[in-house]
Amino acid sequence: MRKVLPYILFLSACLMLQGCFTGVESTKAITQKDVEKAYSGDNQSNSQAIEIKLDTFPNWEMGKRFFVTDNNIRRILTPSQDFLADTLKLEGKQLIYDGYTIGISIDGRPIVNIHFKYGSCNLQYNTNRTLDDISSYASRFEVPFLVDIDEVQRLREKLLGQTLYIKTSIWYDIDGQMTWGRKYVKVSITDVMPGDKVFPYKVEFDDSGRKAYVFMSYRDNYLHRSFDDLFSQTDIRERYPLITDENWQRIINGQIAAYMTKEECRLSIGPPNNLERVPTYNGVREYWYYSNGTYLIFDEEGLLTSFRR
């Protein structure tokens, strides 16, 4: 037994040393929260907030106008003799708010019915909620597929003619089809119009003669894409004086190249969806993985050594 014990201790020490040198066995799994925390992007907010007045039901004024974003609104309107629900086409049209009434649900609750007019047609949206329910919403109550035209006009007055720096390369054409653009470049805001059923505001801008659009929201119950997510009022280039002009041009066009830093790659194509850190004899090698199949490999000094796009 006395001879066996030293052998066991020696074997255990060897295993511990092996783990220390390779580090693979003790590598901590990196979660999505870790990725977002480590590579959250440009967290500097704009010094001048863009705020507009938001109108809240039931305080809408009679005659208030709404833009219809989708023909599927017919599926939520109560059928009447004024129209055929299956053939009603309202996308791109405007509805006029015509007040609300209180009805009785099948379970006896006093529910709110919101009324609109379109030409000679009377349209009704049954909320299936009481007025108290609507008033107690954490975020304001909204009718699906409608964009408040008054809010669009207020945002237009705030942004029209401004020169800003765009922070996204995901642009859209006039038909709402996604296209690829530049980012961190100076653009001029030329119009604001109603958006779609997800993002209520469509912002038109000019990039050296090229007209394009981005979709924007102010509403808590929509996917968040605020002014700060899309634009900066200051030149972002000035925040990164150590990046060479050559690499900044790559970043503007969403390109990457060997020996770019992790920060330069993040600015160019965004933070990864997942990452892996693997200890080596010389430090830590980092692997970035994107949902579209792109991956990047950084050496122990944090420089891009290989990638696939």
C-alpha cells in the first residue's frame, strides 16, 4: 500500500499539469449573453435624443388618420353590409377614426369597439377588451396593421433635412426590398413616411445621390429599432483614430481582411452569434460563428488569421 500511494499521487499530478498546459478540458462555454456583453457594439448614445409625441387610445381625436400597412386588416374587422371582408383591399389606404362604443361580449364583459371610416364604409374593430384593460396596458394599446399618420408627420418634422451618419448597412428600396448599403457614412434625410406592420416609420435618405430607406420604430411592443440603432449625429470615424483609412473603407463596405482586429471585424460585419475561446500554449485563440455560415478565427494576439464568408 505504501508503494501504491506515491504512484497514485504522481499520476494525479501529471493529469493536473496536462490540464493546465492544454486548457481545453477547462474551457468555459460561452453563452449568447456572454457574446452580447463582450461585443455589444457601439454603446455610445446620441447626445440629442429624438423624441416625438405619441397619441394614446382612448384619447384619439375624432378624424384622426391612420395608414393601412397590410390587406390582412380585413381579418380583424367586424363584417358589415358596407363591405365584403374577403375582397376588401385597404393596404396603402387611410382610415379615419370615428370614435368608439361599448358592446357586450359573449361572456358579459363591456368591451370596446373602435370605429373607422373609409369613404362611405363604416369599419369596426372589436378589441375584445374592456376600457379598463386597455387603459392598464404597460405599453399603449394599438390596432394591428395601422400606423398613426400624425406621428409620422411629427417624426418628419424632426428629421427632414438633417445630416446624420448611418449605422446599418441593411437598406431597403422604395418597394421595401432589402438591399446592401454602406455604413458609418454621412447621409441626408429626405423624407419620413408610414412603414410596415412591424416597423411603423420608413425613413428615406440620400447617400451621395443614391436614395434608400430604413425602417424604424418608437413603440415598445414592436421589435426595437430606434433612432439610436440606425443613426448617429456625430462622425463615428472620430471614435476610432487608430484604425487605418484602408481598414475603415473595408468597414464602411462590410468587408474583412487578414490581420484586422476583433474590433475592426465587429464594426464591419457585426458581433458573432456565438464564439469559442480555446487556450493554447501562447494564449487564447478565438473563433467567431455567424448564423449565415460565416466564421472568423483570431490568433492569440487578437488578429484575424483566417475566415469564411
